[in-house]
Amino acid sequence: MKFRQSLKSRDLAENQIPKVAILGAGNGGLAATVDLTIRGFSVSLWSRRIETLLPIQTRGGIEYSGVFGEGLIEPTLVTDDLGEVLIEAELVIIMLPTSAHFEIGQSLAPLITKEQTLFLAPGHTLTILPAALHAGGVISPEFCEVGTLPYICRRDENASVSISKCSDYLPFAAFPVNRVDKMFSLVQQVFPKIHAMASPLMTVFTYMNAIHHPPATICNAGRIENTDGNFYHYFEGITPSVGRLIDYFDTERRKVAMALEVETKTFVDHFHKMGYTTDEARETGLAYEAFHQSIPDRFIKAPKSLDHRFLDEDIPYGLVLLSELGRLAGIKTPSIDAMIHLAEVCTGKPYRNEGLTLERLGLKDKNVDDLKHILNNGF
């Protein structure tokens, strides 16, 4: 499916990247396609499922609302052919669930060229993508990532997207670390709010969804199942007691980070720096206040069931990774471990076995020094 690009940017710079490929047509993929097309980039959009793209084909583009106003944009290309979307793309933005990072790495391995830069948005899955690329025959895999989605946004069933906020702060890291300067200068042309971090470990520890989505979802399990999620997830679902649980998870996260010599902000400080809450909330240091004073998050509804990425993504690819890094560093994470277990009981899903274990990351029998060497120099 191909479209003529009807919406031209008012300020396209001559030195901008000629073409961007976006892999994933979910919330973030559609928001990024809208944002970059409005700013004048040639954007090609890919989804593995043709049915995901059909509403865009039928309507002739992506309808959007929110911070960019209202309108319809037509990407340069919309396709379910991975090889086609990569043609001439200098920057390949992967906006897929973390559960798909290994699979997409395997699919990309025979297709990408050394001139193309892979950018996970968000990433925070440490070495899972380069491990997949390496297994697929890429000799010296490279990639870069940000630790959080660049937008607060929601796609509906008609492939329209509402964008309520663009992040003011995007922590950026590269693998291996010794290639960060090259990749940073490229990605900054597209996402000027990125800030370079010293290591991909730092983007792991900025994966804040893992800190608040699981406790808020499990603590509201009965309400979600009784109402099909018909309440405001953050504003109503995060009460003072749920907020205290989030704060405690955050304490364990920071202990693991400290043991790995990674500097990290508190959840509330990070949330504030991204522009999602008020100065007054930041001063309290409480997750409850941060969410209750968050305008962008206030009217987001809860999941309709427990079969949702808030658990299926944020536990195996977030909490499990924190627990495993704690094990590597000799730091106990009892509250995080308890949440993993409770979620497994509630859903019947083996989150730990299917998550980012040290074995899956290629880090079995490694110590902290081994991990740092791999991150700095690659496989």
C-alpha cells in the first residue's frame, strides 16, 4: 500500500535524514508517523499484520488529534513487507512491544545494512536485540534506544491516534557504548529531546512503566474485571496505598542501580523531568501525588482485562529484568519478586520463565565486570 505524501513540513531542513522507517503501527508507531511527517520527514510505516494497516488504507492516511491539532497525514509508504520498508531508510525506528524485540532482530538480521541505524523507542531490553542480530549472522551488532516512549498517546480501533503529550526528556543509550556519538548525532535530528546516557543500563533503569503499571493493575484487578476497565487508571486506580507500593518498588529499583554503579533519579523526579506532573507533586516525592497532579495521564482509562501489556510486557521485560540484574549484583528485590509471583498466580502466565532472564540475554554465568565489558565493547 503506497500513499502520496500530502502534508508537507513548513520547516524541513536540508540536512535532515532523507528517509525514516517506523516498525510498528500501534500507539507509538502512529504517533511518531504523525509527528515526523508533520515535521517534513519521509516516513515509511510497517506492521507485520495487514489488518492493522487496512483502516489507514481505507481512509487514505492517519487521522490525529491532540498536541499537533487535528488532521490527516499520509505516510510516504504503508506496508507489511519488511524488506520494502527498509529500502533507503537511514534510520529504522522500532516501536514494537518489548516481547517482539528478539523476533524482530532475527527478521532484520539478513536485511539490514551497516549504513542503517536501528533505534528502539522505547528499548530498555538490554542485550536482547543485539543477541538476536548476532545469532542471525550480524558480526558486530549495533543499536541505540531511549528508555521511554516519546509520546503519551492512544490509537483506537480505526487507526486514529490521539497524542496528548510529547516527552520533554528522553534518556538515550547505545550498544556498544563506544559507538554512542555517531548514533546520537543521527537520532537527535529526529528526536531533539534525547539526552545521552553512559550505558544501556541507564535506559533499563528509566523503564518506569514496570514500576507503576503492574502494581496499579494487580491492585485494581477486581475493578478491572467487573467494569471492563471503565475507570481512570492513574487518577482513580492509583490511591495512596497503591502509590506507596510504587514508591517501594522504586526503592528496590534504585538499590539495584546503585549496586551496578548506575546513577538514576527517583520515579517522581523522572516523571517530573519528562513534563508529566507538577512542581508541587515533585516536591512531595510521592508517586500518588505525581499521578494525581498529572494532566496528560488524568483521563486515560484502565485496561479492559488483565490480558494487557501492563502485565504481559512490563513484568517479563521490566520487573523480571530488574530482579535478574539484582541477582547478578547480589541485591535482593523481595517486593518486585512478590509482584511477579502474584501476577503469575492471577493470570496463569509464566512471566519469569518467559522474561528477560540472564540466560536469554546471553549473560549466564557473567559477573558485573563481564556485563560492563559487553556493554562497552559489544559481543
